[in-house]
Amino acid sequence: MNITVHNRSLLPRKEDGTMLRLVCKAQEQPRERVREMAEELCISPRTAELLLSRGIADCDEAANFLNPSESALENAYLLKDMDKAVSRIRKAIDLDEKIVVFGDYDADGVCATAIMLSCLRRLGANAEYMIPSRHEDGYGMTMKSAEQLFNMGANLIITVDNGVKSAAETERCYELGMEVIVTDHHIPGDTLPKCEALILCGNADEYPNRHICGAGLACKVAEALLGREGAREYIPLAGIATVADIVPLTGENRVFAALAVKDIRRGRCPEGIKALCSVSQTKLQDVSAGDFGFRIAPRLNAASRIEEADAAVSLLMETDRDSAAKLAAKLDELNAKRKAEESGIFNAACEKLANEDLTKRRCIVLHGEDWNAGVIGIAAARIAERFYRPTVLLSGKDTVTGSCRSISGVNIHDALSSCERFFSRFGGHAYAAGLTMQQKDIDEFRAAMDDYLWHNEPEEKFIPSAQYDFEMELGGITKRFAEELGMLEPFGAGNPQPVVLSRGVRLANMERIGCEGKHMRCHVTRDEQYINAVYFNSGAEFRNMLDMDRCDAVYTPNINTFMGRSELQLNIKNLRCAEPNDVNAWIDRQKGKFVDAICKNVLYNNTRAVSGLAFADTEEKLIELVDASAMDTIALCFTAAGAKRLCALLKARGIWNRMDVSFGSNAKSICAYNAAVLAPNIADMDISRYKNIIVFDTATSSGIPGALRQMNGDAALYAAKPNAAETEELIAGIPRDRADFIALYKALRCTVGKFYNINAMADALCAATNAPRCHCALAADVFYELGFVTKGSGGIRVEKDPPKRSLEESRTFFALNSLKEMNDMYLQLYEEANHEA
């Protein structure tokens, strides 16, 4: 197949801290049917419900699903034209005609090529193969390919994993005196190709498997030629390709995958597959369908992405162990290069997006002249996954090649079809596509595709979503239940790993693990139950997770085996901050953050004219804006009392999940999803993309909204009536007396006197005095401003003979002692504005 979706996870890895919708993908099933299936098969009602929701209609079908066997393989002769194909192939063998297998360069294509070529040679055929270059030729047969096949001396061409859309090209083959058999699983065009036999998935026949992959069809041709037992050795390649090509793992496809896992675990597979398992550090006896998709297939694909597909075909055909090991090592090396190129393209694309505002965009279209056309599809998938926009990455100069990937619920084929006037070639399906177009048309194409999506898709589809199969209380997740879910393996497209949602859980004993703390390990807990959990690639979200009172956890229950011991473990896919049980108690536990924030914001404490500042009922304004859209609005709470009001409002109105609630700063996202920031540190925020900024409670001075206006000159800026009592309560917790600073300075003089940076100095001061960390950080800033400490190449140093300075000479100390006065002036500004209104 020409389009391969590399689905690392069933759930999107969103930008850190951005909004998340939770979507149940399974429909509720009739209780009586659930009960009957559970009792008949001795499984839990949840597992029975899951089987029914995945289209398993009755107990017999469920039993076959849970126990896939060779007997469930379909009769190859149910495929239309199979008898014609077999007859023509046998004729070619009898006449010693030259047969050329014309394949595709992806994992499915090379597996299909190897199956067909091996089968033909076992029958004594004079057979060779040809696979076009991903870089020079692109997918499928071309006129150039037809000439090359003729020059190879081909009498009969058998296409695998391609050909159904090559009507003009197959016609040319006949003009040159060659004949063609087409085996393909793609959707045909308006004109079918001229051929001796058309073995087509979904053709007008009685074949039950409408989603078989290219290698699966090649395996069925081998079965028709050799008998089922004779073709049995090709099941491992057909199974790998079935998983790699992301066709539904149901019916015959599930049997392919399950038997492939079983055969490979027993070592009944080509030497090349054993060698790939070795170089990818996959134990043969532990191989899984997941390894097909994430370890074996990427290495097979790497051959054509970096060089040509021949190395992959040679590996699959190799019978000598040492030679296979050398070829596998080469593919492993090419895969490493592919990863490096993919990362380079991904990083370059992110850099191009850094100054974009995706709030205004419904798609991402980027171009890089030197991007590897064989790798851009994988990078496009990562971009779409991270930023939750359908993504098109284009490479080349003048005539450019594009790979497209979509997001859940958005049919990218339909979107591209609306822009087909820009393409010289285009094809694909709902979630992935490929195209060729002119570089000069890129801007116009981007605008046209964006316009289509704005007018045809609702806003909610562009908010990251996490899909789950069912919701359960944490108490229902047991080791036995996880083992039972394992009966549904192999997992893949059409039969994904079951995903569970548990609401209102807490995280305990959190710690960052892995290289640079990239991952997180913790316990998920509720009502005295603790379950081990791991959350991969979540290190950047660690601070936000620490601040959560409760969260909604989306995860898969697994059995983790280590050192011979098996235990239940949750593999967390996504977390979402849940409504606190007790808002007041949650905020009270975080009160120190509000003092810390005002200390960090103290230098914004001044008087300034603020253009476009509108005093308003911020509760009403917030509800109005959040109800209207899940994007464009950010609300800031500077006081604990204000934060309590805002959180209570979100809970009462049922819109908690239409805002990202966090402490300190908002997510550094290129899409302005609605956010509520409690105890904000203004210097650490990015509000440049928001259309509406709300100071929800009260600012200490007009300098705060003034700073916000400087950060975003175009947004509508709203502020609440200043509340003197709330501000005075906050100010009371801030050190402003000379005696406080003198005591801290004396303590600092007793320390080692040298520090890596000013934060390290504040930490040392905190440890020496037990004073609040925010007080020590303030004092460190004051002492630095006065020259009592200095910065040099060796870090921060306490001066032995500091200059004679008054504390009032420090901007920070002066601002701290002006807080009350500045707040009074801000209140006066409000009263004047209210009087004018």
C-alpha cells in the first residue's frame, strides 16, 4: 500500500497542558445479550460488552474471535478471477515464460513481493521482481515502469499491492506484448485495468474478507497454487503485513496476525524475520503483533525511505542465517537514519509553526525543499498527533510531493478532493493520503483546504480527544480482568487495545523516570486502592500533575512481568484535570502559590494608562465567551478568593472541561485553547494568541493589565472591580519590613557565599532560615539589585565588602512597599471609569 499510518498510540499525544475531550467510542449494548455471552464464554460482562461493541454478533463468532485458528481462513477460490490467475500462471510456467512480480516499496508491498516470488520459484517459474523507487517513481506502475518491464524481457507481469489504478499503464504493457495479472486491495478508479485476471479486495465476489492487505492477497494466490498446507509458510509475512498496513484485525486478518505471532514465537518463519527480531532486540519467544508494527515493519520500510526496497526483499528471501543477519543490520542502520531524518523534519516543521496561531487554522500545510519524501509521511503523522490538525507535508522543488495525515473524525480524503484542481496525482483514504502538485500553488491550496474545513467540520473536532471503550471505577480493575482483556490479542486496527476511563482518581508517589525524566511512574488511587502505573512521555506535564487534586485517567490495564513476577499495571494514555471534590480545600492547600505569584509579579506594580481596558462582570463575560467557543479566552486569578469563585463557577455551570485549569502559567501552545491560570506568573506566560483576556478577580495595580496589554495589543481586555479586602489579605503575606530583609541578609552572609545561580542562592537561604521560598527569592532579587551579591563566570557570589546602599534603592523593595498605594490608585481608576460609564 502506498499510504502507511504509523500509529504509535491509539490516543493522541497532545501538546503539554492543552485541552482534552474524552469520547466513548463504544455504544451501549443490550444487557441481556451481554449476560448471555458472558455466561456462555465464562468471561466478565465488561469483556462481553467489549466484544459486542466491536461487532462480534454472537457467542459462536466470539469463540472464534477469542481462539483464532487456521480453519477460519477463507477459501482462496472465493476471490473472483482466482481460477483465471492460476491458469495463466501455470501456463507461463509450462511455457517457460518470464514472470515479473511488480511490487510496492512499503512493508506490505515487500512482504507481498517476497511471498509471490517465493511461491513462483517453488513451482519452477522463471521469475524476477521489480519495485519502483519511492523517490524517483512514486507509487504504482508508470509508463516508465512499463518500458522497464519490457526491457527485462517480461512475458507476464503480476502486480502485488498495486495495479488497480494503472489502467493506462497496463494498456501500455499489452501494446508492448506483455500480459498482466493484477492483485491489489486498493479502491479502483473509474476505469479498471486491462488484465488476464483481477484479484481485487472488495471485488464483485463472495470473498468475506473485504479488508485483506496486499500480502494477504499474495498469500491467497499462493494457497490457490500450492494448497493451504503448501502456502502455510507464508503466514508470518502475511501477518506482519496485515498489522503494518493497518487493516482491521478481524476475521481472516485476525487469523493471519495470530498465526504469525504463534509461528514466529516457534521460529517457523524466514531467516530474515528472525534477524530483524534480533537487531530490534525483540525476543523471538515474546514477539507480539505490536512488535510487527513498531519494530519489524519500520525496518522493512526504512529500505525504501532512505535507499531502495531491494534490501528488504532480499532479506525476506534470504535462507542463510549469516547473510540474513548482515542484511538485517543494514536495515537497522537505515532505520536509524530514517529516525534521524524524521526527527529533523519534525523539528523543522515545529520551528516553522512556532510563530503561527493555529486557533485561526483548521489544517497545517508546510513545505521543505530538501525534506525526504520517503519520511515526510511519518513526520506528518507526528505533527497531526501533536497539534491536532490535519497535516500536509510537502517536499521537493517546483513539482512537489505531499504526504497527508488526519485526526479523528476528519476525513482528509474528502478535504483533499475539494482541492483536487491543484493536484496532478492524488489518492488515499480517510486518515492518510498522498499527492503531487506544483510548488507555486501551495499557498492557494492551503487557503482552499482551510476554507473547506472551516465550513464543513465543527470546532470540537479540532480539540484533542482521547477515546475510551468503557468507564469503570478503579476498584473494578483487577489482575484477573487485565489477563482476560489479554485474550483479545492480537491488537491493532479494528481491534485496538482496550482503553478504560476512571474519573476522579488521584495520583500518589509520583516520580520522573527514564532519560532526563521523560516518563512518570506513580500509583493511581481511590478509596484506599493503589495500582502501579506508568505514563510515558509525560515528563513535561509533571508540574501540572503535581497540582491536580483529582484527575480523569485514560489507560490500558496490563500485566507487567519483571524478574519472573507478574503484577497489574496501568499504562496511562492521557490525564485530564478533574473537578476538585472541595474547591475551597484545594485552593487553600495552594495558597502559598498566590503569595509567590504576587512576589514574582511585583515589578509590574506601577501605574500606567491601559488602552482598551473594560471593567466588566467577569463571571458573566467568562460564561458568555466559554459557552461560545473552546478557544480564544484566558482568565487570570491573582487571589485565592478569586480562584475559588472561578472554579466554583466552572463546576456549577458544567464547563470545567472547556478550560484548562492550571497554576502559574498557561500551556505554551500555538493554539489558544481556553485556559484559567491561577496564581499567574506573568513573565512565564504566553497570551499572544488569545482574543479575550480576563482579569477575573483583582489586580494589585493598573500595571498588571498594562503588562497584559503589552503582551497582546489586539485582544479584548476585561477586568473585574478591584476588591480591596482580597488584595489586602494577599499583600499581608508578603515581606516588606526592613527587619525581615536584614535578617535574611545576615543569614546569607553565613552561607558558603558562592552559588550556581540566583535560584540556588534562594534555595540555600530558604534552607538556612526556614523562611518561605518566595520570601527568599524576593530577598535574593533585592540583594542582587543592590550589589550585595554579584554575578560572574563562576556563578553568584556574596560580596565581602558590599556597597553602602539603602533598601529603598531596590526597585523590588520599593515596589513591595508601594503595593497598598498602587492598589488604591487602581481602585480609583475603576471608580473613574465606572463614573464615566
